[in-house]
Amino acid sequence: MDDTPENNGHTGSEVGPTEPAGSGVAPSASMLLSLRGITKSFGAVQALQHVDLDVPAGQVTALIGDNGAGKSTLIKTVAGIWAPTSGSVYWKGKEVHIHTPRDAAHLGIATVYQDLALCDNLDIVENMYLGREETKVGVLDEITMELATKKTLKDLSVSTVKSVRQVVGSLSGGQRQAVAVARAVMRESELVILDEPTAALGVSQTAQVLDLIRTLSGRGIAVIVISHNLNDVFAVADRIAVMYLGNLVSHGPIANYDRNSAVEMITTGRSDRVPSSLASSN
Ligand SMILES: Nc1ncnc2c1ncn2[C@@H]1O[C@H](COP(=O)(O)OP(=O)(O)OP(=O)(O)O)[C@@H](O)[C@H]1O
Ligand SMILES: [Mg+2]
């Protein structure tokens, strides 16, 4: 990789008056999630280099970057799939160690992966409770599960599903995505991470999923959404974080970016269009 100051592995954030560049900035208790100096190597491959990121509650953070930039690896360190090689994760200002997906779920972090991991041959209720069925004296409490499933979908304003007893294999891509999100948020999640939620969807299904993301953030939930689609990003995000060759080269409020600067950041790791007063803050 080249060795410009923008991607030398110590940049942290380059954009935004409230996000000083580089590590060493103490995480604030007002941030739901803060990453400091997160590095991850796979053998000789440095997938992440000294990543600093702050994720506030009630806002949508779009994580963008080219193929192989390190986006999925970054969220997997938060989701408990990979332990970082070095660096620290803070939850509400306190350092935490997330070793497993269960640890992440315990904190209130829910991740929806692109393949969704739903079972086509089971209905919506069965998918929602897969592996954590409600039992009443040893028998599955179907009524409780069905009512809770209906309530969760209603709370998320998912209205296109005809019956919660429909098998998931018969749902559209957008409806499947909605079930996967509903499943993730059913347990009091405070942070929902979505990896490419609209990649396989058509226009109206994409609109449904973007609505769902807005509903989540409107309820005070923090959302991190990975997307290659800048239309989606500019439609739904409050903040942008750009990864380039394993470095988080820029992050800040969406107002600091336009499409051109975002594309430049994604493809070259820097942008002259980002106002210098923002790029050089601190
Ligand atoms: N399990 C692994 N073993 C070895 N290398 C890996 C592994 N997972 C990811 N990498 C490497 O880490 C780097 C970042 O990959 P990552 O999957 O995080 O990229 P990404 O930004 O999510 O890309 P995409 O947009 O294509 O999904 C790549 O060079 C990739 O080859
Ligand atoms: Mg990925």
C-alpha cells in the first residue's frame, strides 16, 4: 500500500470537527460503542490497522469501502467472531472483551449477516425463536411466541407479511431481511449491525429495508450498516465511516460528505473535496 499520511495506519479519522484523528482519544461514556486501535491480522494479511471508531446511539453509521477494505472483519470483531489482534472495544465508555457472539448478544449487539441464516422450511415464528424457544412446563409455548413475533413485526412497521405462519422460503428478499432484523432486535438490542442488507433486493424491497433501518434508529437503537450502494447510504445514514486497505481513513457526520468525496475516499483513501478545515481538524 502507499504510505501517505492518510493511510499509514494511524489516521483514525480525518473528517469532522468532533472526531480528532489518531488513537489515544479517550472513549466517551456518551458513545454506545467505541473502538480504539483495533488491529487484526490473518497471518501476513493486515486486515485492520489501528481502527478508531465511535458509534452513537440512535444514529445510522454507514460503513463503506471497496472490496477487501476490512468492513466485514471490523464488524466481526464487534460481533464476537474474531478477537482483534490488538486494540480495545468500549461499550458505553467501559472496556469490554467480546469473545463470542453470545458475549455480543449479552451486551445488546445483534448482527445480521448477508446470508441471513434463516431456515427456508420453517415458518416466521419458528425462525424467530430458533434455538431459544419459549417453553411453558416443558412444551413450546406457541401462543406466546406467535404473539411476540406479531408484536415485533408490528413495532418495526413490517406490514407486508400476510401471516407469521408463512414458511420463510415463500417470502420475498425484503421480507426475509425484515424477519432477520426482527429476529435480531427481539431481544432488546441496542446496536444492530447489518452487512449489505439491500445487496440482493429490488427497488421497493430496498425501500422497505431502509424504512426499517430508520425505524430502528428512531427507537434509539444504533445501527451500523455496511453498503456498497451510495444511494442507500445517502438516503439513510447519519454518519459515514470509510475503510481503505484496512484503515479507517475518514469518519464523521454525513453532511461532511457528498457522493464525489465518498467515492474518492473509497477508491483512493483520501479526498481533496473534503474541506481542509475538516480533514485537518486536530
Ligand atoms: N478468514 C480470513 N482469513 C484470511 N484473510 C481474511 C479472512 N477474512 C478476511 N480476510 C482478508 O482481510 C481483508 C479484509 O476482508 P473483509 O472481508 O473484511 O473485506 P470487506 O471490506 O468486507 O470486503 P467486501 O466488500 O468484499 O465484503 C481482505 O484482504 C481479506 O482477504
Ligand atoms: Mg464484507
